[in-house]
Amino acid sequence: MKKIIITSLIIATTAFGDFTLNSKLEKFELLDQFDKTHMISKETKKLIFAYKKDTGHLVKDFLSTKESNYLSSKSAYYIADVSAMPSFIRWFALDALDDYNYPILLIEDDEISAKYKDEKNIDKIVVLTLDNLEIKNIQYTQDLKTLQDILENK
């Protein structure tokens, strides 16, 4: 019985949100704030995840200083997990995102959130570097300078 419980816990933590080096993501689609579908595919090089309001604001502050095509020029996507927001607040928050000139892919579903949420680093910006959907690097930050360095490959 212990082996079954331990095996189940290991599977649950590796399959849901604990990113690991050299693991492979499956292709997936998310809508942005303009209801446009974006495909995370083998061409994607970086995924920037923000799970909390504060880290979302840091990413916003960073991207607001860049050209509107900055993310696409890096083959990168910014993904904001808004699934934990109460629906009434989410409605106002998502409406405000229309003012940004770059796409913000949104995780609104709890199941998808559980699959990609890194609970241990929920208060940090998480950046995955990918090669053909394989995770080659995982970096965490809480400041703009480090985020810039990560995205500029420094």
C-alpha cells in the first residue's frame, strides 16, 4: 500500500506543475486577452509564467518598455494564470488587459492551472527555455534586471 501511495504522489508531482529539466511538454493552446488562440509548439523557445498579481505586474512593467513584437521576436509567450481569481474580479482584470500591446496567454481553467503551476515558486516569475518542447532550462526571478538577462540569454 505504501508503494502505491508513494508512486501516486511521485506521478502527481511530476505530471502537474513541477517542471523538470529535459522533460517534454506537449503542444497546447491558450487564448490571449483578445480571444486569439496561440499554440505552444516546437518553435516556442521561452515560456514566461506569472502566477500571482505581483509577478504579473513585474512582467507588465518589463514588457511595457519593449516593442509590441518583443515576445514574438524571442519566440516567447507570456502566460498569466488567472484561474485562482474570483470570477467577478477576473472580469475586471481581464478587461484591463486589453490595453496592453502584447499578447498575454491566459490560464483560466483550474485543471490546466494545476498542470502548469509550480507551487514551490508561485511567488516568482518562472521562465522555461525550450528546444522542440523539451525543457532545457528553468529560471526563477523576482526582479526586472534578471528577467531581462534571462530573455536576452545573458
